[in-house]
Amino acid sequence: MNKPESIPQREQSTSRIPSADELGFDPNELRAKYNFERDRRLRADGEAQYQDTDGDLYHYNDDPHITERIVREPITGEIEVAILGGGFGGLYMAARLQEAGIDNFRIIERAGDFGGTWYWNRYPGAQCDVESYIYLPLLEETGYMPKEKYSFGPEIFEHAQRVGRHYDLYPRSLFQTRVSEMRWDDDDSRWTVTTDRGDVLRAQHVIVSSGSLNRPKLPGLPGLRDFKGHTFHTSRWDYDYTGGSPAGDLDKLANKRVGIIGTGATGIQCIPHLGKAAGELIVFQRTPSSIDLRRNTPTDPEWYAAQRPGWQIDRNDNFTRMLMGLDVEEDLVNDGWTEIFKSLGDLMDGTGNSDLTDEELQLLGEIVDFKRDNRIRARVDSTVTDPQTAEALKHWYRPWCKRPTFNDEYLPTFNRPNVRLVDTAGKGVERVTGKGVVVDGVEYELDCLIFATGFEVSRATYTHQADLEIIGRDGVRLGDHWANGMRTYQGLMSHGFPNCYHMGFTQTGYTPNFTYMLENQSRHLAAMLADVKARGLQAIEPTAQAEADWLALVSAPNAMTDYLANCTPGYYNAEGQAKSNSDGFLQGHYPDGGLRFYEMLAEWRASGDYAGMTTR
């Protein structure tokens, strides 16, 4: 990659592109700064810098929320559909299957209840950054009104339970149960699903909705196993050690020296609570987050009651159109997400984009990002009193390089006398010792070390995340079929694995609102399975050619390709080592965006000919 000194100075047309004097900043200088910060964070080991929570680290996966293990006899039998996962994907799927007239299904979930990510993420301050009115599933169906515009973790978890009760899903769910293997029987057109409880279920269809945010990942730090203090991952928060609850008041930390590694979305939410409670808090930072205002507000009951039937779908479509840059009559959500895209239109001053070249559009988009980033960095200066700390907390990358975050308490936390930021200059923590953490040769002694390092999200390790074996026709394992990356048709099925469907971030249409994807995927799959049943079909499967064509489509260069290549390393761009357009979290998706993807699925379904599929 180019070093800052070798970046070409782009010509700017004064008639179309604002000059540096008009902007009040020089885009070329900012571009050079961004590239410099990116380059010093690049690592040769890329995604290998993290280690699996396997072997003697498997305890990081343990469920701290189960107080009593369910005792039951193994279950055997024939079912129409096995749903793997009881998060929002599984809940959506179960609801839509019932509406489609399919009742013979089981949900299998390793956790102790519904909720998925929100079952695991019970750390203090956990909150969804997407508006609750479009994020929380099935609001109209359950009749629930969210408390605030942005819901906190406990409310989201409670809503998952509410959905489970509303659709009477508890009797049809096997909790504290891990699927160990799925094996396809081609003669009988059935999947044999076995679990660690001795269950053996024969299912015509299997829907894998185990999610991408469930298995903790840890940094591959030398000496991690040597630390003598207490450690845990934020997704397995240890309230026995910290005291308190998801609301905070971590009273057992009053005399503790606490360190935390990770300053992404999770870190910025729990660090304010740690700062209030700990005797001393040390935050180890490799890359700061971009942190905009949260501006949370209580829900207005009169406004909520006035919503017309179908409002949640309409609001979701409106939000998705905004994020795709499509015209809308009104920005219904009107928050930090949609503001990013409205800014481009404001900067273009009504000129539209029909007479602008691609290069001019890219420059305008970059300028919009720079203006937003400058505003957020100015907020750091106006909030954090120590100039050195403030400078270290400023992000130097464009908004979609990492997931934008929104929080009102994080930055003021660094004004507390007991809170210290250790900025690693993009290098990360050097190693762990028996006493603490070493950065740049300095040892910081700790009583407790917390990892806010996120989940495994690489789609190449899908079966590892799900912690199960999927064995298709002729004994081929899905992990082997996807050894060089995910291979699907429409992001939902793979050749050689009939009647097996995947939900989530699987080469489908991306949108920041995960539940929008799950809603539309569940509607599509439920309608398709009902049609398969009505036609008396035993199995459907993508052809090898359809799978290859789809892979070529989603792997082709798109609007995000160059953008992500110039980003600071992170899971969005495979830690800066993306080798193809399928690598990285934001690549390998339908090129025309989420809204058009689900419209395409509806058109495909309406045609009734199962194009790209074989049926029998």
C-alpha cells in the first residue's frame, strides 16, 4: 500500500468539488493521515492474531447464566424442520413457519433460553445501536412498545422471551443442547441431527441460524495462560466477581485494579460502568472507535399508538432505502445512521449526481466522511480534558471501516482520576504476565483482565463458530466445501447439501440492521418450504453452476472494494488482508444492497420455477 508521502494529489474541480479553503481542511492531508494510521496497524498475521477458545481456553465459552442444568431423557423422532439456534433468526423462522402452516419443528439451542447474542451479552451498559422500533422483532405481532428509541440489553433479552411465549415456542425448544452433527441421508432425503444430549432427530429440512455473534475470540497474546488474576470475556460477564448487574453498580470492584482490552462497540458501553466502580481502570487501546452522540429518548406512547398496521416493515424499508442512497419522502428513523447519507445530498447542494463523474462522486463521498469525522474528533477535544488522552482517542478512518458507534458516557469516563488510557500506537498489547499486561516494555499490574475483543465473525470458519459438523451428500463436510471461503446460491443454500438453509451474513443482502435481514430471510424460507410441501417435493438443492455463478456475482468488485482496501485493519476487511472480494465481513454480499436482494428473492419465488435449483 502507498505510504503517505507517495499519495498522488488529486485534482479538484472548483465548480463541483469544494476547495480546501471552502472546506476548512485539506482532504489530501487527511487522506495521508488516514493511510499512515492504517499502515502502522497492518500485521503480517492478519486474522491469525486471534486465538480460538478451544482446548484449555474452552472455559471462555462456558455459560455463566445457567444456574441449574436441565435434566431430561434423549428425544428421538421425525420432524419437518429442525431450527438450529434460538436467537432472533430462530424466533423469526419459527413464527413464519407457523404462519405458513408448518408446525412440526424443533428449535435446538445450546444456551439456556432464547435471545442469541442478547442472551450472551449481558455486560453492563449493553445496548443496541440500531433503533428499537426497527430492530426488535415482531413488535406488531406481540403488541410490545419499546421503552426507548435505543433498547438496552435486558429489554432486548426480555423481548426474545416474549416472542417465545407469544408463539408458544418453549415446549418445542431444546435448551442447553448442542447439535454435534448433521448428516444427510440421500436415499431417504432426510437429515439426521444428533446432539450432545443423545437426541436423534430425523428432519426433512434444517435451518442453521446459530448466528455469527456467539463464540468469543481472544487475542493471541503470549503469556495469556500465565496471568494469576481473574479473567473473563465480556460476552460471559462474571457478576460474581464484579458485583452489580447489567444496569451497573459493580460494587465488588472498588479496590480492584482492572484492565480491559478492546475499545469497539462493547468496550465503549461497559467501560463507563467499570470507570465508575473500579479502584483503578486501565483501558488498553489499539484503535479508537468513532463515537458519535447517542441521543436516546423515551418512547412517546401517543406516537406509538398512532402507528398504522404494517408500520414496522415500512419503517425498516425506509431506513434501508436511506442507507442505500435511495430517495425517500421522509427520513423516518432520523438518527446517526441516516445522517451519514443525508450529508452527501446536502454537500451536493441540490446538483444531483446524474452529471457528476464517478471520481467526483467518490471525492464528494470522501469529503462527507471527512466532515463527519472532523466533527466527531472535535467532540473528543471538547469532552476530554487531558490533551494527550484526547488525541489518542481520535479515530483516523472513514465511517464504514469499522461499525460506527454512539455513546454519551464513554469519553467523559477518561476525565475520572481512576481511569487511564494506555494507547498502544496501533501495535496492541505486547504480552501478558503473571501479574498483568505489558505494553511497549512497561508492565501494568492488574487484579482482573477483561476481554472486550468480540466474537469470531470470519465466514470461512462458519462451522467452527456453530461448533458442529454438517455432512452432506457423499460424506462431504461443509467445512471442506467452504475451505476456500463460503460457497452458496442466494446466500441461503449450498450444492451438495440439500434442504439445508443458512440465515444471517451469508452472501445475502447486507444492511446494518441484522434483524431486517432475518425478517426477510425467514419470510422467504417459510414461503419456500410451504411451497415444497404443497408440491410434495422431497428435496431441493442448488446446482453446481448456480452456486458458481452466485459466487462470481458476490465476489466481483463493488462500491466497497476500494473503500475497504484503504481502511484501517478490522474484521470488516479481514484485518487488512482481504485477498479477494469475498474476504472480510462487508464483502461477498449481493452487490445491489439489502433492499434489492429481498425484492429479487420475492421475484424468484413468484416465478415458481426454482431457477438454479434441482428438485425431486
